[in-house]
Amino acid sequence: MPRVTQPTRALLAAVLVALAASPALAAKPPEQITFENTKAANVQFPHKLHAARGCRACHPAAPAKLGLDKEKAHALCKGCHESGSKGPVKCDGCHKR
């Protein structure tokens, strides 16, 4: 096993302190998010269910609001659901009145 030097330990400790203070990590992620839609019904997004699979699929950088529009949401959500996930792919599967 490689030996970890004291400067490396100090650097790792500093990184962990910085990460712990990060607003993205400090905030508790929401259990559910409502994506409002003016043309179709709103989408109730089960964030907690998706977060259990990891953040990077939707948040390539630090977790933050995605700023989704119709095209981005359909590409991200439907693309993932169609590629083997068990999620809905038809309109009324997400847009529920």
C-alpha cells in the first residue's frame, strides 16, 4: 500500500472541509420537484428516486438547477428512459393532469 505523506493528508483535509462547506452539498436535495409547464400538464419529478442512482447522470458538474426547457428535458429524461430505464416515455406518463 502506498504511503500517504503529511502534505497530502493536509491537502485532503482541506478539500474535505471545502466540500463540506459547499452550498451544493450543504443543501438537502428535494424529495420531489415540480416542473411547471404552460402548454401541457406540470411534471412531478421524483427527485429522491432519481438521486438514489447518482447525481452525475443529470448533473455533470456540481448539483444545481438544470434550467430545463422542453427540448432539454425530453432529451435528458426520455433519452434515459428509452435506453433501458423503467421510466415513462409517453406524454401522460410524466405530464399528469
